[in-house]
Amino acid sequence: MREKPIGIFDSGIGGLTVVKEILKVLPNESLIYLGDTARVPYGPRGKEVITKFALELTRFLLAKDIKFLVVACNTISAICLEEVKEVSPVPVLGVIDGAVKKAVSESRSKRIGVIGTRATVNSRVYEKAIKELGPAAEVFSKACPLFVPLAEEGLISHEATRIIAKEYLSEIIENGVDTLILGCTHYPILKEIIKETVGKGVSIVDSASPTSEELKRMLKDRDLLNTKGQSSYQFFVTDAPDRVQEVATEFLGSDLPGELIKITL
Amino acid sequence: MREKPIGIFDSGIGGLTVVKEILKVLPNESLIYLGDTARVPYGPRGKEVITKFALELTRFLLAKDIKFLVVACNTISAICLEEVKEVSPVPVLGVIDGAVKKAVSESRSKRIGVIGTRATVNSRVYEKAIKELGPAAEVFSKACPLFVPLAEEGLISHEATRIIAKEYLSEIIENGVDTLILGCTHYPILKEIIKETVGKGVSIVDSASPTSEELKRMLKDRDLLNTKGQSSYQFFVTDAPDRVQEVATEFLGSDLPGELIKITL
């Protein structure tokens, strides 16, 4: 059981920013990643469509005999984590709770900003999760729909991205938050520009690191840690033009440690 | 037969810029539109995936007993128009030939620029079509992947769009074209900024108007024009969050003249 792989999925390849942290924290674990590159992005879509797509991804990974499932996509975690849990016989971890815990424990002013896709922000899932942990907290959210295409196109330190970031983040800055949650797995790619825009006084929390720590804790609690250490990696995508390989490397911060395999769902 | 509707499809709602012109030129025709808003955009995807999706859209419209099929998407027209024609018992018209004819006949220098999605530009379909009509023509192409999200987000006269347009179009401008084809049904939305960027000396050709004229000619040639004039309109989409209705209106330049109906393919 312990040697079984962990399944990780995302609407595309943004989830690789989470994989990057898992590789650091859990080098002994085998991973099977699935990115729905044929239908990315999910952020602008409705609940019904997002849920349908997410359950298709879930079923693909469950058929791979995984021991644990990580939903490495904030939109899916926000919209239909319960639906994924319902069909999964193995434990499921989303990317929202880890970042929320970290933000609430680190924020001193309890004024917390959240940015994400339109679907994530409209769901108000972050607000609910933050207020559960810190009822006195004030949450200021903003959808930043252009951040995903800007990140995917590599406009990481581009003047256009700076202008758009300034516009998206102005209200959050005016509200005097001391902590900003990056509620989308694409956003760590734009961390420098976001940091620069909100200023030094605001600490940035992304999902990748807290999620990998939470995953480690959950595996340990369930006695599911792989102690053998013969890890293997597979990366499945639903579409694989040359560009996916290129961008994937950028998101992971290194070459993919396994093959990129195209499948049809 | 003549009273049957015309089927029109696009990867999303960009094709409504073509519908807008068809409504002007052929007010007597009934139209059934299908936009794959659950899987838009197609531009960054590979040939296999684009073809699979396009054939699903084709089959849906063919089942509606249409008399004619318009592929109101440059990416699909560039990647798999032949495959669509193969499965269609009714005549099929793409959005490439009309714009190419107009550009070649109007260009005096025969130096023609083409902008489109990554899939469209990589296909080199415009280059081939232009050189067939004007073998001496020189073609300068550039993929402008951020124009679609910028148009959909309504950044129509925004500084960030201006900066990105300048960057995308600089090479085409340096090459001294006198005509620029907007090879994507989203781009007419950004026409003003594109015009401003390339300067007055360059005439802009989009697909919408030449395609509607070509459609009228083809219907007439085949004795398929609806002379009764009791037109009706239906707009099917595969996902319909509130935002689709909003953006649709913007692309059409007026309220939708028919209901927006959500379907699952």
C-alpha cells in the first residue's frame, strides 16, 4: 500500500507548482500527475462543467491504483472538492485549507487578501474557510482572470503584466491587508511582480508549500509514507502540443522527472 | 429546403462577430449557432484535439437539419476544414478564403500581414491560400495568443493591450505590409487598438464581412436563399455562466436575437 503512487491533478499544468514542492518534501513518493491541457482553463467555466471535468480526471487517476489524491487546482478545490471526495475511496486533499491555515496563523492584522480565478473568487470558499479559523478576520478577494494566460505566455516580468497587476490589486492594497493568498496554482509564476505590486509589508502565501506539508502530515498520520524510496513519476496530459512540454518545465522549475504521456479522456 | 437554418459554429463566442455580419447581409436566414464555451479556447491546442472537438460540434449542428454549415472559427478553419467537409452532407464555408481573397485583391504592395492564434499561424494555411491567389505576395505572420483573453476580458482600449499589441505587431510593421488580416474571430473587438498600432497606411481585413458576402453568394449559386423571410435564431453553448451572456452581447454588438441554450456534448 505504502509504495502505491499519489495521484495529483489539475485543469492544466499549473499544478506542477505543487508537484515541485511535493518533490522536495516527499522525495520517496511515486507520483502520477494528470493535467487536462485539452480543456484548460477551468477558471472561467460554470460549476456544472467544472464538476463534470473534475470527476473525469478523478476517475482516471483512481483507476491507476493510487493511495492518495491531491487536487492541485484551486478552481476545482473551490467548486467541487466534496464531489471528488464522494467518489474517491482514497483520501483527498485540496489546495485551499493549507494556504488558509498558514495565512490565518501568520497574519497579524487579520486583514487577508485572496486572488484567484473568477470561479474560485465567486465561490467565496476562501472567505468561509478563513472565517472558520479566524472569525474576526476580514477577507478581501479579487478575481484576476488574465494572470493565467499572462503566466502561460511567460510575461513574467513584463510591463503589461505590471499594469494589469496594479489594477487587479489596487483595491486589496487600499484595504491594507498584511497577507495575500495566491489562490491559483499559476500565480506563483508571477510572484515577483505581485510582491513588487503589493509592497514589502504584505506577505505572500501560495498553496504549493503548505499543501505539500499537509500532504506529508496526512500520509504520516495514516501510515502511508513510502519508506522504500524507489519513486517513479508519470505525467499524463489530455493534449500535448510542443508548447506544453516547454511551459511544464517552467512551472516545475526543472525538467520533468518523467515522461509526458498524451491520453484521451 | 430554402427555409432550413444555416448552422454556424465556433470554439466559443468569437464567431458572433461573423453572425453580426450575416444578420446584416442575410436578414431572411434562420441561424443556429453553437459555441463550445466549455472548452474554449482552441487556439493553443494540438491538431488532434481541435479536430475531435470540431467534429463533435459539426455532428450536433448536422443533426439540426441545416442547409449550410459555416465554420466561424479561424483555428478550426485552419486546422481541420477538410475533416469537417468530409463528414458534412451540406456545403461548408470556413472563414479563411473570404478574407484572403479580399486582402489579395486590395493589397497593392502584395506585402500582407496575418495575425491569429498559435494553431492558426503554425498551420501556415493563410500563407498557402494567399500564395495560391497571388504567387508574388509576401506574407508575414504572427501568433497573438493574448489577444483572445484580452478581448474576452474587455481590455479593448487598455494600456496593457496597447503594449502587447505593439510588441506582437512590431515585426509585421517593420516588414512594411499594406494589408493586415485579422485571422481570428475575436480580433475585430480589438480593431481600434490594432489600427492605431499599425498606422493609417495599413488596411485591416477581418473575416466577418467577406465570409458573410461569400455565404450569400454560395447560397444564391445553390438556389438556397430563403425568400420567405421568417427567420429564427437559436444560440447553443456548452457552458453558460452569466459572463457568457455578457460577453456574447459585446461580440454581437447588440442583444442576442434568440435564446442562449446550454447543452452538453
